[in-house]
Amino acid sequence: MQRHLTLCALLIAARANAAEPAATNSAAAAPASGLECHAIARTDYDKALVEAKRKPGAKVSSFKFVTRIVYDTDNTADFFTRGSNKAHPAYVRRTVAINGSDISIDTQGYTAGSASACAHWLKGFVAENAKIKAAIAKVQP
């Protein structure tokens, strides 16, 4: 039940990053402190996307700016940029952990492109984390 609630919260909050052009494709601003994407090679990006799609229980949804992959086996969602996204090639991995009433969200960004564009894109995900925590807390027994 807890996994189902978390998955629902991930999907609901993910819609803004997946479908809203302003959140995913606006001009890069100066990254906030601590919001940096890890530099990776383009081959690492391509490999991560292929492996994510092949992971057991992966549910793939394609949008204009991202490909979202949510997994049945854990509380994780990956968001891979598409060519129309200024942060491309980059991806964000968001993992939700629940331990009793403690809800933590780990959000990491990876880029083989513009570090500043990726950091700006990542900032949108981090801003949503409070909404995800509140949605989970609201439905938890």
C-alpha cells in the first residue's frame, strides 16, 4: 500500500515536469547553491536510457520534453530529456523513501550537455519535492 501511494505521488507531481514547457524548456538561470547536475558522457546518457527502459516493471511515458520511466519495484522515477529540451542530453532520478512518518526524497541530475541548463531543469524537480512529501503525508495512515 505504501509503495502504491508513493508511486501515485511521483506520477502526479511528475506531470508538471513532463508536460509543462515552461518548467522544462525555459532559459537557464543561475543555478541555486547545491543544485548541480553530475557530468556524464553522452554514451553514459544513452546507456542509462536503454537500461532504464529494460528494467523489470518499467513504465515508459513519452512527452514533448521528456521520457518518464517509473518502476514497479521501487519508489523511483527517471526523467530523460528529449531533443526539444534545452537541458538535453540530461536526466533526473527521483527516489522517495518512507520510514514511518519520515519521508525523504533524493533527486539527482546528470548531464552530458549544458550544466547550467540541467541545473535549471533540476531546480523544478527539487521545487516539487515538498508537494510530493505533502501528498504522501496526507494519504498515509
